[in-house]
Amino acid sequence: MPSPIIDDLSDPAGLSALGTRWQLVTDQVMGGVSRGTLTRETVAGRPALVMGGDVRLENNGGFIQMALDLARPQVSGSGTLDARRWQGLEIDACGPRQSYSLHLRTTDLDRPWQSYRREFSVQPEWQSLRLAFADFVPHRTGVSLNLEHLRRLGIVAIGRAFTANLALGGVRFYG
């Protein structure tokens, strides 16, 4: 039975509990001009992954993202994770008061702009936020969220020009 922990940021080599690594993705992959960084730091006494940068809207841009594959194809066979036994995701986050979005992708989606999204807000102190799968909204797809085929999650600064600064202290399933 899989562990509910996705990443507690405790691995010194930077691997998640799933054996995958976080990566930074920006709108530059599609011609945008947003810039971002992804660093491991200690924030308010705890290990964190910090996504920072400037989200800009020029050239049809508008995002920076920290993304994590939820399975390694050589281990799972399919590169997917079955999350049907959980109710949602819980994240530990902090930063200047801003809203962000958590995006999920499944193998049912075949276009890079498709996802299932849930907005959340952070505050300067660490907080644990529960994001129920039932509250995720399909974006640019008519396909319902299939928790049996989760492939990737992304924490995204998106949709408006602003300076992003979000610290992630952990992510796990709950329920």
C-alpha cells in the first residue's frame, strides 16, 4: 500500500518520497517571458522548496510552476499513481499573501494546456491546506478527473502579472 507522503523535503539529494524530482517550468516553453527559480532553503526553521520569480503576461505567457511527476515509469509500469483511496492533497505552504493554483494531470489528458485546477492562498506563516479532489475543476477538457491515472502535480503562479514567492514544506495525500 503506497504511503500518503509525496514529499516531506527531507531527502538531502532532493528526491521526493516517490523517487521523482521537482522541476521548474515556465511559460518560456511556449514563448512567454516569465522567469522563475526553484531552490531548496530553510524557511522559518523547516526545509522547503521555494518557487520565486516574476509572472509576466507578454507573448501570451503568464505562469511559473514547480512540477513533480507522481510515478517513475520504470517502477509503476505506466508512470501513473492511483489516488482513489484518498480524498485530496494536503500541502504545507507559506509566503507573502498571494493566490496560487495546484494543477493535476492524468494520462487522460493529451494537450499541455489541459489540467484539473484548484486555487489556494498562502500567508506569511506556515499553514497546512487541504485541497479536496472533488474541488478540482477541469481546465480546457471535458474529461472528468480520473484519480486512478494521476501523472503529475504542479504548484503554479499563473494568470496575472505578479512576483511569486511560495515556500512548500510538504505535500501528501489525506483521507
